Amino acid sequence: MDTSYLSLEGKVALITGGSRGIGKAIALTFADAGADIAISSRKQAALDEVAIEIRAKGRRALAVTAHNREPEDLRQLIEKVKAEFGRIDILVNNAATNPIMAALVDTDEKAFDTIMNTNLKGYFLLSQMAARMMIEQGGGNILNISSIGGVTPDKGLGVYCISKAAINMLTRALALELGEYNIRVNALAPGVVQTRFSQPLWSNEPLMQQEMQHMPIKRMAQPEEVAQMALTMVSGASAYITGQIIVMDGGGSI
């Protein structure tokens, strides 16, 4: 069976939050599919370790320290990727934060700003910069990592859920505007994925037992599973899909 439509040979992918968890899994999966990879996060040492793994697969790798809520960091990130590779074919907005678990009425302004600037403004600015390059190139793909929390809110995660709901609308708005330039924009909305980021949730055994009662697939997702769907969404396998939010929650939202 010919599966060449999944190939990313000759493509350059930029993945934020690429040093661990979902971002790392996506970077390695895209490298396996033939792409050269740029990754960013806040810690250079962790990025360098992933870059070594990417190069071991025979692909080029660029590791750049950048904070997703610092506009100047994002501008420099784009410039460094352009200088190294000359293009960006795929942008995966994955970096995110959630520094608190609290009711909305107990959430202070600083926490709100931190979450929204990282999870939403950072996605907007980086998408804007990458899209300008993609327009000049004649096309590209933007994939936003959202969350089931952007579809169905969770208590204690209110601002995080709001930021992810906004990402869903950003995805659709960008898809509407960029389609004529051969740029597709989609989002993945996972449920609980077993990563360090989500450990406060999945390490809470009573909470997870309660969650699993409503789950047709009675387990958490693994980062590699999200990465495999991400590959599908940026490859030729989904060439006629744009503006969609693909929910990956094991059926929990049914």
C-alpha cells in the first residue's frame, strides 16, 4: 500500500514547546516522516537533547531558546529558522502554560495574563509571522495544539480552558483568511495526555477514576498518539481539511 501521502520529505517544520511531552513526540515523528526540524522552548539543554535525537534520524535540527509569551523571542525564532532553512512549511503551535488550578473567581489578573499571553497571544503572533513566509512560499500548514478543555470546560482550569477555546476560534479565523494562499490551519484538541505538563491531573487517582467512568477508551492518551494524528493533519493525508478542531479524548466528550 502506498503511504507516500504521509511523507514530509523536503519540508521544514517548526514546533514550539519541542523539548518534551507532545512537542518532542511531534518533532521526532515529523523527523521520521522526512522533515527537517526546528524546535523551541525555554531551556536550551533540553532542546539540545532532542536535536541530537533528530539528527540521529538523518534530519537537520535547529534548537532555539524562546519564550512563547515574549514577542521579541518569537521574532528572533522566526529569523533564525529562516536563516537556517530558508523556509517554514509547517508550524506547530504547542507551547502552553497553566500555572494555577483555581476557580475563576479566585484567579488573579497576573495569572490570567500569563496564561493568555502564552497560550493565545503567542500562537497568534507566531502564526502571523509564519503565515507571511508561507504566503511568499506559496503555501504551508499551521497546526495548533488545543485541548478538550477548549470544547468542554473543567473546574479549576477555567482560564486555561478559555485560552484553548480562543485558540479554536483563532484556528478557524486563520483558516478562512489563509485558504486562498494554499495554507491550511487546523487544531488538535486532546484530552488528558500522559505528560509532565498534565501530571497534576493524571497523578490524582480519585480524579482519574472518576474520569474513566465516562471514557469509552479507558486510558490516557500517549504523546506519540497525538504526534501521529499531528502528522496526518499536516501531511497530504488531510489535503482537503482546514479550519477543523479534531478532538482526541478517547470518546470522553460523547
